[in-house]
Amino acid sequence: MSGPKVVRIVTREEILAQCETALQRLNKATARWQAQAQRLGTVEATQLNAIEARNQRLRALLAQDRFREVQDAVAVEQAFLKRDLRERQAQAIERGAEQRQRQRRVQDNAAVLHKALAAVPGTPASAAALRDLDELAARPTQADAEQRLAQAFALLAAPAPEAPLSLAQQQLAEQLRGGQQQPSYAQWLAEHGNDEARDPRLRRIDRHIVELQLLQGDDAAVAFLSALQRVETLPAGGQRNLLLDSLVLDLAAATRSGEQRRERLEQVHTLSGEIAELLPDTQGELLAQLDACTNQTQTAQLDALIERAEAALAEHANALAAEARRQAVLQGLASLGYEVREGMATGWAQTGRVVLRKPATPGYGVEVGGQAESGRLQVRAVALQADRDRQRDRDIETLWCGDFQRLQALLQAQGDSLSIERALEVGEVPLKEAEVADERGASEAPLQRHQ
């Protein structure tokens, strides 16, 4: 098919720019991963070396113009970093939740032992133990908490010194117990410190609180900690259950909202860096708004800024891509003997079309139309004058078919792609008549493309 065509052009420059942008974003994602992973725990040198080796491989692929492999590998690496960080966060949250569970066990056991020990006739040792238990209930994070609980339990298990038992009394007590021995602290702890007997909502609450503290900061959990403290003072029953259910729902919403906000803030920081590099003069106001975003910025505002930033960067990228496409087509046509004039690319951008003359076929040329920003163009052979031998029109279209195939080959050799999306047969429509806009500044020298 050698009649009018709708074609799509993709240049090496635009694909290279896309890959460079993808690699820059990957570098920023890697830096964020490393900072957050180190904050959550230890990052081994072997892991860092493996990531660096993969990044070097990506650069090597880019240098070889293996663009598709670069784009695919970047997507895989981005997914790995995200998945790995989520796993590290989950492990850190689990450790934090378990710590809160241990503290709750200490508080509960201290309260039980305090009540039991207080009912036993007092001794100086038991009075000191009661003070210890009060302190543990208030500050369950102490390192020697289990040791102090065991000491209090030992006092509870020992017989009162004021009323020693005779051998006959000890034998009678042994008979009444049915031969059972006094349980050890470990046995008692296994029976009374079982997490399965506790309200499962408390574990979910602990996980949410730790997630807020770990990923959003301690301030994000203050209000929920106060609410939990109030709930835990209530006796078991309907009101406590309602408040626990409400707290679980509120915490789930807060952690979900926090995760969404963190993802958006990462986007904001990435886009801010790109705009600062590419568009500092034309997008100063937007850049200031992006840089002002914090954890307190509303999600809707973040979304609006992200949309504006992406639109500005897309417009910039499209402008550069359009320029590269126009240069590629004009350079290719110049190489095939068509006259390319100074300012022709600018005229094409302004009017949406350009007509080129070919001295080898007087009175005929080629028209390229369409907005290069979209990558979709219309190309066709045209007549440059109405007074002509119309019998030649079909021959000209056939000649243009050969030129178009050579243009495709030239562009492909340079790393570009020119593909046909739709085409008409030779002679299917009359040859369009067109005019060359300006005859001045004609040049047979090929245009120089930006590298």
C-alpha cells in the first residue's frame, strides 16, 4: 500500500529518556529502601552488594541499547525493593507487638500476684515484694521483670513462718492435695500467662499501635494509647467490648491511611527531584508546594499535587520526544534527497504539517502532518502544482512507496521505529495538491539530531 498512510514513530532518544528516568527513580527507591531497612534492623553487606551489582548490570544494558530489558528489569527491581521492605516492616511490627504482649503479661501477672500476696499475712519480704509488683504494674518494661515476678511467687508458695506445720500436719496436707506437688513458677506462668486466653483484639490493637509508631512516629499513636489505657481500666462487659471494637476499627483506618500517605509522599519526593532538575524555572510554584508536603498533608492535596507534577513532566517529555521525532523524519527525508530548510521543524510544530520538495521528481513532494507529540503522523505524496500530467500521479505514489521503505530502514538503523498503522492503496484517492510554504533556506545537508 503506497497511498496516504498513518504511521507511528518512536525514536531512540525518547526511549533512552524513558529508561534514564526509570533508572533515576530506581536509584531513589533504592536509597529509600536502604535508609528504611537500616532503621528497621540490620542490612547485610551482601544484600547491598547484590543490589549494586544489579544496578550496574542495568547500566550496562542501557549502554548496549537493550532498552526493553532495562525497562523490564527496573520493574522487577522496584517490585523486589517494595516486597522486601514490606517483609522487613512486618517482621519489625511483629517484634514490637510481641514486646507489648510481654509487657501486658507482666502487668497482668503482677496484678494477680499482688492480690494473692496481699491476702497472706505480711512479712518484710512480702511488703518489699508488693512494692516490686506495684512498680512492675506501672513500668513493665524492666529487664528483670520475670525474675522479680518469680521472687514474689516464691513468697506466695512458701508456708507462713508464724505457723509452721508439724510432720503430722504436713502428711495430712499431702493427703488432702492427693499427693500433688506445689506448682513451680514456670508451671504457674504457663497456666496463667497464656496469650490464647487473652482477648485477641488486644493483639490486633498492639500490632496497629506498633505500626503507627514504627512507620509514622510516636505522635501518631498517642491518642490511641490513651484510649487503650482507658478501655483496659473497664471491667469485662458490653461497654468494654464496644470500645475495643471501635478502637480496632479506628486503628485499622489510621494505619491504612498512613500507608496511603507514605506512598504518596514517596511519589511527591521523587517528582519534586525531577522537577527541580528539569523544570526549576517554569514550575517554581509547584516545586515549592511539593517540597512543603509533610505527614500532615491531606491525601487529597497530595493526589492533586502528584497529578499536576506528572502532567508537567509528561508535557516536558512529550515536547522533547516530539522534537526528536520531527528531527528524525526530516533528517531521514533529507538523506533520501528531499529538500529540508532551516526552520522547517519549527514550522511543522506551529502549523501541524510540512511539505518537502524532491528535485528528482519536479512538481511533486511529500507531506508530513500531525502532531509529533502523539507519535502518530500522516504521510503522503503530494503534487506541488495543479497544471501537471496527472497520469504521473500513480507513478509518484509508487516511487514514494520505495522512499518510505528506505526511510523505515534508515530510521531503524539509528535505533528508531517507523511503523504503518493504516494505509490506502495507490490511486485509491486523488493525489493531494499542496504548496511548499517557503522556498528560502533550502539545504541538502542532513539535520543534526540531539544525542
